[in-house]
Amino acid sequence: MEGRSWSEVGKMGLRGEKMVLPWNNWQYVPTIAEHGLPVVDPITLRLLVTFRRKFCMLGCLVVGNMMMLPLAVGAEPEVAVTTEPAKTEAPPTEAEIKQWIEQLDSDKFLVRESATQKLTTAKANAIPLLSDSIPTGSLEKAFRCIHVLRNFAIGEDIEMEREATAKLALIAATENDRIAAYAEDVLKQIAPIKQEQAIRILSGLGVRFSSYSPQQAALQFNVLSGPGIIIDSSYRGTADDLYYLQHLGFIQDVQISNDNVTAEWFAQIAKMPKVRLMTIKDGPVNVAMLRELEPILPQLEAIRLYYIDVDASIASLAAKLQNATYVEFYGLPLTKADEQRILAALPPAAKIGVKFRSGGFLGVSGNSSTANGPDPRGTCYIRNVSQDSGAYKAGLRAGDIVTEAVGTEVKSFQHLIDLLKDKKVGETVDLTAMRRGRTIKLNVVLGKWPLRPDYGP
């Protein structure tokens, strides 16, 4: 029988086949007749057989574990997780707060620091105690009390913020020079923080901030505008949330058109420091509610009242518009006698710029010139048509020249305004216009005047 190679012999050994070899035979012998097997070193063979058995056992363990692992994991019993309800710490007592305040005068720095930290985490009942203790101790104690009030004044709790800010303002106005100066500095330092907080909160509640370009505004002659806010139907907050308006020191224009408006809204608006332009449109507004605006009426340069329920008694408020140059009363239930009474009450500058209209809105802008320049004959050239207006829906377009309105020849754009100023919302007016030499006739349903950023003629 032919001899087998060493590799074949190794395979036979790994299969565990028994081979009888003399222990002293170290040479390769091609065949052994009685076994038909090659001669192999017995020590090597024993090592091969042992390795094979151990390797097979290790492989079984590894593969077995891999196969059983998913079963073991799937069979793991679920451990019930119980979450204990969060423990709400009771607010500190008045005695504890007073003790901490007294510790602000301690000789030990760490005691003073610990007391300051504890007071910072206290509740609203600490505010009056902090304020009242300022005149009773050292300068450091007063400064530490003001520091704690500062933290309350920039917090998220409206009531605590309001009370702490009021206390800081009172301290700045009534305490001695160093303490008052420090309180005033603190108020100045936190103003940007409170403004950023107000913008974030009010924006989240639906107050819209209008875009404003000083460069563009400078190009508009006799037009007033400024950075503003719009509180319309998008607003989802309450009157209390409007507390944050007073922190918007950069806002100059406030426009309101909301069916949920209340007197408290106007009371909050009256606290805004820089408002000079205002529009109030729609909603259940009356003269009694508008009286909440009295504190800021003298600083207004322009005001527009659209489609609200007021009467001649508004004349007493109109008399306070000392700096107003533009006043518009559109769509108000006023008689001619009411208008005369209001006009008589207005300061001189406001009388020049006042406008009374029934409130019908055509939705166009224009002038008494053509696209090629002034027309000495006088025309009513339409420069722009608002896409949301009745004029646009009826078919009037920029570039048209209106020649007739409500059966009367139109001599200029101002003439068109005068012809329509007594028309009310929902009325239909007949217009005749020229378009590239062709005459067109239109029936326009008048709408309401919209909120707009510019005040002026």
C-alpha cells in the first residue's frame, strides 16, 4: 500500500484513529503492512489528538453560548422600575429668612456667602424682608440684599420678578447715595437681560415684531415709523403676560387688532417707555378702556383708531395728544357733531393732521401724475394696488387712471379719496378707469383699512 503524507496522517490523528508506533522510532516509514498507516512520532501524534479534543470542546462552548444568549436575554424577568414622586421642598419660614438676613452681617465670610446662597433660593416671601432690612445693617449687607433681589428680578416667575424689580426701583429712589447708586446700576445691568427675556417670552406667545430699516425710513418724507410690535389674533397669552412689554425699551410702535383685548392690556402698554406710535383696530374697545392709556398719550406722535366703539366722550383723551401730528379716526360710530367736538379738543398740531373717515378701504395708492411725470390737467394715476383689497379683486391694476367714481368725474387722486371717505365697509362703488387707451368699468366692494407700518398723509 502506498504511503500517506504527513498532512493525511495529521488528519487521521485528529479523527482519533488509533495508531500503534514504537516510541523509539523517529523516522518516516512509508507503510506498515499490518496497519496500512504511516509511521508518525507518538509524542507529536498525542499532542495533535489532545489539541483536537480541546479545540472541539472550546468551539462547542463558544457556539453554544452564542446560541443560548438570545434565549437567556429573552428569558430575563422584567424588573419593575418604581419612581418615587419628586419631593417638593417646603419654602423657608419667615424665621429662617430673617436668620439668613442677619447672617449677612456675620464676621465670617463663609457664613455670609452661605446665607446669600440660601436667600437666593428662597421664595417670594423673602422679597419684602430683604427690602426692609437694607437700612438696618452694614453696607455689605445692603449690597448682598440687592444682589439677591437682582436674581429674583431676572427669574421666570412673573410675580417675583415684578415685585423684586419694583423694590429695586424703590431702593434706587429712596436710599442713601451709595446704596441707591448700586441699586440703579443693578437695574441698568439687568435691563438687557430682561429685554431679551421679554422678546423670547412674547414671541413664543404670538406677539409679532415688525421689521424696521432706519435708512429706508429716512427716505420717506413726512412719514413716521419705528420698530414695532403687532398684537393680533396670533397672540395666545393673557393680560398678565403683557407685563413683559415694559421691558421692550426699543419699541416705538404698538399695533393691536384682537377680539380679546381688555383694559388690562392697555394698562400694560401704558408702561412701555418709548412708544410714540399706536394703532388700535377692531375688538371690544371703548372709551373707558382707552383711559388706561392716559400716561402715554402726551408722548404719542401719531395714533390711529379703526372700527372701535367710541363716542364723543373720547374728546377728553384727544385733548392729551400734545405731540401728535397725525390722528386718524376711521370707521367709528361718530356723528358730525361728535367729530366737531373731538376736533375742538385736539391740540393745534393734531388738528392739522386729523382725519375722519367712515372706514371703507379701496386698497390703492397713487398720485395726480402719470408714469411719464406730472399732468397739468390733473389725473388720478394708480401707482399700487394691494392684492388683498377689493380694488384688486375687482380688476383695478397699477398704471390704470381712474376717471370716474360713484358717478362723478375724478380730477385727482386726492379727489378720489374725498369722494370715498364717507363710504363704509362692505359698500360697493362704481369706478371707471383708462388702461392703455381702453375704458374699463369696475364694481369694487370696500374692505377695512389694514394695519400698516407707516404713519402719515
